Amino acid sequence: MVATHRYALLRYALRRLEDHSDAEDLVAETFVVVWRRFDDIPHRDQELFWLYGVAGRVLANVLRGQQRSMRLEMRLALERELEHDTQRYDDEDLTQLMWALSLVKPDERELLQLTYWESLSYREVGVVLGCTERAAGIRISRARRHLRQLLNEVDTTATITRLPNQETL
């Protein structure tokens, strides 16, 4: 089964994951699950379709893990920021900032985190993204503008008492 379907599963994984080694890991994990569910393997003419289903569930688990990891990184970064700079922002400012950050697109959030939390320059962000310094600057500018718009939408008289999906941050 591995010899017959490994490359089909690898192509499936490569279309869904950016990193080749992550795709290889997905295929390997899929076959680990198949080994555990050996008695559930369907007839040979439906084997590949069943494998796609198993790979899809493994992929969903991987993506959920990545999202949990990202939320944990955001929370830890905020805690580090609070430890080092408690005088700069009050609780309401930080709550509003985290609320707005939770609403921006994940790629914009990553740009903002690289720029402000990791203190990377446009050139360094360009290296991370695999683009030019100018392209990185344009993307960061757009992300800042979007974050600014979200912060401006916050009613200054009302306090945000709970972040969206706060229990998952």
C-alpha cells in the first residue's frame, strides 16, 4: 500500500502544505494511522480514496495544532511585552490592541508581530517572506493601516471586556 499510494498522498499533502518536510511528515503520520486501523482498510479499488480521507483528518489535526501554537505564541509575546513595558499601555489599550490583532488576517498579524514584537526591519521581514524589502514594506504598511482601521472602529467610550475567542488565546 505504501509503495502504491505514497506519491499520490505526497502530492495531496504538497498541495495543502507549504513545506516539503511537513508534507512528508503528513504522509508518514497517515500511514501510522493506517497501520493502527489495519482492519478498516477497504477493498483495493477504494484504498486511495480512503487514504485521502485519513490524510485529510491528519491534516486537520496538524492545522489545529498550528493554530493553537500561534495563539500561544501571541499570548506569550503579549505577556513578555507587559513584563518589559508596563508603563506604556494601560489594560484597556492592550485589550483593544489584542482584540484588533485577533481580527486581522493571519498573514497581516504575522507581519505586525515580526515588525513590532521581533523588531525586524523591512529588509529582514523581506528575507523571512522571501520577497524584496520594498514588497515587505508595502505589506507591513497595509497591515498597519488595517490594524489602525480596526482600532478606530472601537468605540472609545465602551470598554472591550472580552476578546473574540478569548478562551482560545
